[in-house]
Amino acid sequence: MSGPATPPQLDTLAIHADQPDHIKEPAYPVAPSISVSTTFHQPHPDSDLAHTGHGEPHPEDAFHIYSRYSQDTRVRSERVISGMMKGHALLYSSGLSAADAIADLLLPTTIAIRRGYFGVHGVFQKYAQGRNVKFIDLDDEYPTQEGTPSQDSDVRRGATLVWLETPLNPTGEARNIEHYAQRAHAAHAYLAVDATLAPPPLQHPFQHGADFVMHSGTKYFGGHSDLLVGIVATQNYQQFVALWKERSISGRVPGSLETFLLLRSLRTMPLRVRHQSATATNLVQFLYSLTEGQLPAERVPDDIAHGRFVKQVWHSSLQPRPAYPEEVADTQKENHAFDPKTQLPMGGSPTFGLLTAHADYAKYLPHFLSYFVPATSLGGVESLIEQRVIASPDTDPRLIRISVGLEDSKDLRSDLLQAMLATLQHVRSQSQ
């Protein structure tokens, strides 16, 4: 039977990228089995299979040796994600361990970073302990550091690492990858993009010059709030092998159940993410209208119109935008004139931020909702809402982060309206 006439698209890759060879396995299970073994039977030394090894563990070994190096479920998941991300992808035990892996590979002496997820800042602070590492802002001048070439991989250790999170957590606004890639490469630096808030099919950072792409796969790749996993991808094969060897030494691999759940989730990821993105954009426009004079089709009481409840909304679909009268710390230095439509052609992140008129509104609104769960994290099939200061103490207490799930858009809009009114009533009753 002949193969397909054209390369598979993302939705097809998500389902078939890891499909076994039906000639070798004519009765393979359609739903992959979970691989739980930590060790594997060694092939006979005279067999053809034994002669396919590389002498030491290698990502292209034809057989498994020990689960810290490889095992079937994880390899299959990585094959699918590599196709989705258009690079060589590896899985890690969490998003933070994935970020740590990039630092351990490159050993940067300067890290350019601004705001974004506080956990990544913690990772880099840990990396810098006992090392002479300088932290600079994304828009500072990057020192031209060639770095020291590694003897066994295509890596310049000691070069500057530019860490670009886009879209930005918790606001969902986009940063210009191509701009920072040009600046980084002019200084012989590496650009790593934390693209957690906009996975494929929304964004492909390699197309815009990224050297490494990182995801907290716990979020949209997992999609069901039931697994912890991180992802690092590169288009440079030697860097991929170097990362694989580093991971084999550090042991930062996800567990068997996590990779099994991830592989299951990948099948529907493109459909989930597109739906979530479209619903998020709908909600953003609805909430943004509450800050302006142009009210939505729903009947909106004056108490929550004209910015009396929602003061500001952030999302890439609102870019380019002028500076808001009051920029919070997460947005005040950003280039809001950037138009992300080319970078995010399929739509913006399903996660966005809003600023309420009072901190008490942000405190109580999540607990008067029926279809939003007051919880941290993002990317699940259920909509999540969080007063961000609970997870990130240096955040403005009026700031709310919303992660849109798969619920009906009209139901979510209606739920937000009734919850705003209930919140106002509760706050007023407390002040009496």
C-alpha cells in the first residue's frame, strides 16, 4: 500500500506520527499500551539487534536499555510532539525541569529575562548560585559572548541566554520573537522561547528564529489537569543529542503514567487548543466592551459597565494597543505596538488577564462562578480562574488570570455576568 501523497498536517500528525509499522506489527493495538518497565531484556550478543547499538546509550538505539534513557510510551509521545513542534523534542518531569535543562546545557554567564512565570525565575536563581551569572532586562544591550564550544556537541557553553516568554503569563499578551531572535543572534546569544501559553497550532517559535522552545506540557499538551511534564525542543540535532545525554545523567524524565496520559491527550490537542483560543477571544472582546462605552449584546447593569468592575483586559487579540492609563508591573515595559497576527495566525492564547476596579472584586469573583474553577494552573478542558496574587505574591491584587476551557462560550459569558453582580452584592454587604 502506497503512502500519503503529501506531508501530514498537524491534526493528522497528532494521531499518526507514532503509528507502528503495520508490516512489522500487523495487529498492533490502536490505543497504545502503557509501558511501565524500568529495565529491558538485553538482545543476544550475536543477534542483528545487538549490533545496532552505539556502544553507549544513544537516542537512536533500536532497543530500550533502561527507562532513564528511553521507554516506548515516552518515545512515542516525543515523536508526536516533535512533529507538532517541527523540531527534536524531549520530555522532562516538569516545565521547570525543562527550563533547568536548557540552563544546564548552555551554562550561560548572562541571562536576559523580564517578568513572566515566577517559577522560571526561581530556576535561574538556583542555577546562578555559586556561579558568576549576570541578569539583565530583555531590552538591555546583550553582551557579545561567543561561548566555549563543547567538544562533543554543537553547543557554545557560556554564551548569553535570552529567555523570552510569549505569550506572557498572566496576561496573554505577545512579545515579538523575531525581534529578540535578531538581537540575540547579533550578540552570538541563544534565544529560548517559553511558548507554554500558545502551543501548536497557535504558535511556532522556530519559524521566527528561536533556538530552543520550552513548554510546560502540564498545560495544553496534557490538557486535562492530570499530569506533570515539561518539553524542550531544538531544530539542531547535535543539541538534541546533548540534551538527551544531559537528561540521561540528571534523570529528569517523566513517569510512565504521565507519558501515557500525555500520549492520549496529544490526539485531541489541536482541536482543543483551537476551540479554547476562539472562546477566549470571544470572552476577551466581551470583557473589553465592559471597560468601554460599546456594551455587548447582553443586557449589562450599570454597576458593572463602563469600567466599574473590569478596568482593563490584556490579550494578544487586543494588540497593538496604546498604553493603558494604569499599567501593572507585568505589562508596563512591554512593546504594546507589536502586532502579533503573523506570529499567532491561528488565534491568541486561551489564557488572558484582566484588572478589576477593586482588589475585593478579584478576591471574590472566582467563588461566585459556576463554570469556572477557582484554581491555579491553566490549559485544562475546564475553565480556571485565579486571583493571581495568591500564587504570585508580588502581583497586583486586582489582577485575575483566566484559562478558558471547552465549555460553551455563551454559558461562560452568562456565568461571568451573574458572578460580577453577586460579587458586587457580597462586597457591599461586607462594607455595611
